[in-house]
Amino acid sequence: MSETKRKYFTCDFKAKVALEAVRGLKTVNEIGQDFGVHPTQVTLWKKELTDQASSVFDVKRGTKPVEPSTSPDRLYSEIGRLKMELDWLKKKSGISL
């Protein structure tokens, strides 16, 4: 048995190969040879790109929802708690500024 490691490709690499296949300037075999990928894999990535291309534009533009963890009340309470801890540590350590 051969001990070859499996190749893992990044999303950017897959997109680059798929876009090259969609352009149609080269054959699938040429693209596979240029990028070091099997032609069947190029075809699969091309199909996946064309099938999911419409989902890129599904997201509506507008204001992004605000995370509840960044609400001003929560941040002010966190500041207050940290200030109290700092005062307590200064008192216990004997440091006075």
C-alpha cells in the first residue's frame, strides 16, 4: 500500500480553478494539468460554483444585526465591574497612585 497523504485544497484555490473552468478558455484537462488537479475534480468544482452562484446575491444589503453581547448597558456594567476589581487589587497590594 502506498503511504501518500491526501491533498487538501483551500477555498480560494477551488474558486480559482472553478472560475478558470467557467471561463472556458482552456479545456478541463489543461486546467487540471496547470493546477495539478484531476480533471474530474475540476468538473465537480465548476458544477458546484455554477449551482451555488445565485446564493452569493441572496443576502440583502442593509444594516447588520447588532450582537446582544455588544450592547452599551452590558459594556458599561463590565467597565464598572473591572474598575471595582482594580480598586480592590490596588487596596490589597498597597499601591496608591
